[in-house]
Amino acid sequence: MRKMCVITLMGIAIVGGSGLMAVAGETKAKMEKAKGEMKADYEETKGEAKGLTEDLKGNKTTAEFERAKGKVKGGGERVKGKTKEMKARAEK
């Protein structure tokens, strides 16, 4: 009887522990996605700010170039965030 009780408790612990790991994987995935979005927004905002600075100086071409650079860097950060999110989901 005692042996059966111990085996049952071990089984519950193993099943419960694997469930916690799945939740942790989802949390990490969401965090990586949020970090990617945040960095992307930062890069785009930085590009826009540089573009506005160049506009004030009268350099229209450089302003557009800075804005484009910000959008490209922002897109790159989004892709990196999505990649890390998928990797975190696959690890669970």
C-alpha cells in the first residue's frame, strides 16, 4: 500500500513538473516577442527623429535615408524577435 502511494505521488510530480515547463516556455516566447517589438519601435522612432533633424537642416534626401534606415532596422528587430519567439516555443 505504501509503495503504491509513493509511486502515485512520483507520477503526479512528473506530470505536474512537465506542465510547468510548458507554461515557462510560453512565457519566454511572449517575452521575446515583446522585446522584439519594443526594439523595432525604438529603431523606427530613432530613424524618424534623425529624419526630422535632417529635415530641419534642409537635407531632404538624407532625411528620407534616415527614415528608411530606421524602418529597415525596425523590421530586422521584429524578425529577430519572431525568431527568438519560435525558438522559445520549440524548446518547451
